[in-house]
Amino acid sequence: MISNLEVNVGKIKLKNPIMVASGTFGYAEEFKSLMDLKMLGAIITKTITLKKRAGNPMPRVCETSSGMLNSIGLENDGVENFIDGKIPFLKKLNVPIIVSVSGDSIDEFKALLKILDKERSVSGIELNISCPNIQVARHPPTPRLRRAGMTHDTGLISQNKDATYSLIKGIRKYTNKTFITKLSPNVTDIGEIAKAAESAGSDAISLINTILGMAIDIDTKRPKLGNIVGGLSGPAIKPVALRMVYEVSKSVKIPIIGIGGIMDWQDAIEFLIAGASAIQIGTANFIDPASSEKILKGIEEYLSKNKIKDIKKIIGGLKI
Amino acid sequence: MKDIKTKIISNEIVAPGYYKMVLEAPYITKTAIPGQFIQVRCSDSYEPLLRRPFGIHRITNHESRITILYEVVGKGTTILSKRRKGERLDVLGPLGNGFTLQDTRHKTQDTRILIAGGVGIAPLTFVAEALVKKKIKPIVLIGAKTKKAIVCSDDLKKMGLKVHIATDDGTLGHKGFVTDLFRDLLPVACGLQPVTVYSCGPKLMLKKVSEICKKEKINCQVSLEETFGCGIGACLGCSCKIKDRRNKFTYKLTCKDGPIFKGEEVIWE
């Protein structure tokens, strides 16, 4: 039996629910000899900013128990170089391209969205307001940030429901593309942040970004990351991610994209049952570059074995 | 570059804490050049999670097998040292740029010097082998903490090469740093011909080698090491500072743009 694997996220029709997570897959070209890129449901690019960013000091990655910490700091060449240098390869794949975006001010986000909106080969935007390695606001907010309209008092935009709402409300109209908001797990109540993102006009919620963490070298007494703290990812964070997907599924009606430590098809199915309409493969790409292909095959076999005709039947099917 | 299941042909201890593993990997041997590396998944479990990078040490058996030479330093290499003959090992490669052996600025008769620190001799043995095939005999300088950590001087001597050794404790060869040997060699080596240096080892040693080469106007290629997330240029976790044309710096990826860089272009921190 061949089951229907199609799912919808905003205006994007995905042939299957498997996407690759931002920052773990470069701009896809890096993986071209290692897997069939065309099988992917969608590709989320490395986060793009309006201007080039150098990124954080070294070391930027460090391994932890069943996981890894990173503090890359959104290194990228800026949106113009992305369009000239990366889009030509991406658009040939015939896979929906979702561009992850970040910025330091509302104006920067607006400019970025306007530029990307003209790119026909881009299907969607994933708003990255949850990268733990970028502090966009200080306590108290600097005059520059206050003028920029960022009035929240601390940390990341996605750590504050009002800041999340006002940013999305302020920029949503500058793009006609599917608009996904990616949330941080470093919050008390992720449900209320998701709700704010939904009511401000997001088409979908993706979660979770990495969990803020730290590791120390006991010989030198120095932090193992140049940025002192960084984002934890990998199988270590899967239970947290799953719990948060479940919580968000109870608070919003828009589709949820589950991310966090998905290593195999069983993990992926768990996220679908918890309420995710689609999933993103992240750190697993580093361990096995063909993870996505294997996960898709596993999901197909699971559906077939259980005689499930449509994947939508298992989404949110948690029994309590 | 491909991700392949290789077969372990052997995995033997060569000195206390040092192992040589031979893998059947014809795909990798077909294209690999000296200085390139492979990313090895030491076990199928998620502990440790990330792959481990190893420079290709040798290519043997009618070019169908690769050898890696490694020191047991942590979780990954401990697990690797316990893997047995006949088992399958997940290997991603060949990766990185590799050394430039044919320097277009010089004729092939120039003097080549290999400078290794500790297990840094691993990829340099592949360089030596490739040079010998081109009928060039490099001078080999190896430095290590102690005699027991000098692991493949015999292999190099068998290729007909002169091997000079320095140990920190003086248990073998010169007592002191390998860079002392390099300095002593300079007046002789630089006498007539141009010199090219290939170096791999601890960062401090590479820095010193690069400084000497810059002063003496010697072409120098160093192999850098960083912690890798992916090893294929996707995660941007292994950036290193490289001088650009305006004498400022630009971040390059150790795994993809490197691991081999010109000594003079690296910004040492």
C-alpha cells in the first residue's frame, strides 16, 4: 500500500513532511553527493541577514552527552550574495525553498522580506527570532533598539509574547510567502508565545530552536565555546522538544513543524503524533548525511504496515 | 565525497596509546590526495554523537585500502581502538583540500621538508609517499614528547628518507623542539634551492614553523585542526581566521577550504 504523505504548511504543499533544519544543511549544495536532495519535502536554508555577518569567535562547536553545543552566530554573506550565489542551485531542485531570516531591527526585517518576496523560487520564510547566540536586545533596551521598535526588555524576541506579536505584526505584510515563526524553548510558557505568533499572522510555527547551554574545560577553567554559552541540539533535547510541540499543539490552530533531536523515523513519528504536521531534521545531518532519506523510508513502511492511508491521520493522534 | 560502509581490515596498536587502522575503501583511494581527511562514525550509538576526523595516513594494497594512524585521546578514539577486524565502519570522505605537492613556482628539484608534531606525522606520511613516487625525497623532521610517541619513523626510513627526531625529554634524538631541528637545517637546505615545507601538529608548533618560513621566505603549507560539527562545510562550526588581500581577515572553513592553508595567511590566536 502506498500512503499519501502530502501535508500543507501555509500555501506550501509538501510531498512529504520531511524538511531539513536551518543551519544544519548549509544551502543544500554541500549534501548533493551524499543524498537525493529532490526527495525532501522542503529545504530550510542557513539563516540569512540583510548584511553579511562574520559570526561568533571560535571555538564554535563542542560535543556534549548525546548532543552538541554550537554558537556559530549566524555567519552568512548577506541576502544579495545569497540570491546571486545560492538560489541558482536551490531552484533547480524543484523542492520548496524556505529561507530562514534574522535581523537586528524591524527595518532590517522589512528590507529583507521585501527583497526575498521578489524571488519566485522562494516558497516561504522562517522567521528566526530564537537563535540563542544572537542577543538582539539588552536590558534596558538601548535607544537604537527602542527607536527600531524593539521595546522588549531582555534576550530574544521569541522570549517575549508582546515583542513576538509586534515584530510579526509589523513585518508580515511585506511578504506574500508562507510565513513560519521559529520559537525558542528558553521560555516559561511556549504556548502563549506561539499564540502571539499565530494571532500576528504566522502561517505556521516551527519549534524548537536550540536550548541554551554551556560546557566548561576543567583543566583551563574556560568555557568550551568562544561565546561562553551556546545552543544545545541533538538526541539529548528530543524529550523537551516533543513536550513543547505537544503544548503548542494545544494552544494554536496553525500547522506545527517539529524540530529537536530527530535521529530516526521513530522519532519523527513521535513528533507527528504529538501534533506536528511536518518535521525538520537537524543535527542528524552531521551524523548521517542521508538521515532524511532513511527517515522518509521508515515513515512509509510504518504507514504501510499499520495500513494508514494518509499521514494526516496520525498527526496529533496522541491518546491520553 | 561519499558516505561509505568500509570494512576494517586491521586495527593494531603500534605504540602505547597509538593505533593504526586499515580500511577497505576503494572509493576513497581513487580520488584522495595527501592532506585530505575522513570523518569516521566511531560507533552506531549517539554517545559520542559526532564523527571524528582523521587525516589519511597511507594508501596501500594496490590502492584499495586506506590507513589511519590515531592517538587515543577521548571517547571517540577509545571506542575506535576497540573496533575489530571484519567490522563495518561508516566513513565520510575524502574531505578537505589537501596539500599542493607540485608548486608551480619552483622546479621539482627543490627541497621539501616535512615537519610533524606528535601524531601530526599521520597525514605527512601520505605526503612523503606521494613525493617519493614523484622521485622527490623529502627531509622528515618529527617532534614528540617522548621516544614512545615517535610512531612511524621506520616506515619513512623504509622509503629511503632521512628522518630527524626531537623529543621533549631527550629519550630519542635531539632534546628539545622539532622547530630547533628545522632552524639547524635551514642554512644547509636553503643553500641553493628553494624550499617547501609541509607541516602538521599542535597549533603552537605550526605557528612557530610558519614564522620561521615567513622570515626565510619559504613556501609553507600547514594542516589545521578544529572541532568539526559536520566536516563538509555545512555547519560553519570550524571557521578560522585567514588574511585577506586588504590585510584584514576573513573566516574560512577548516573542513572545506582547508585543512591545508599557507602558513603566512593564517592568523594565529
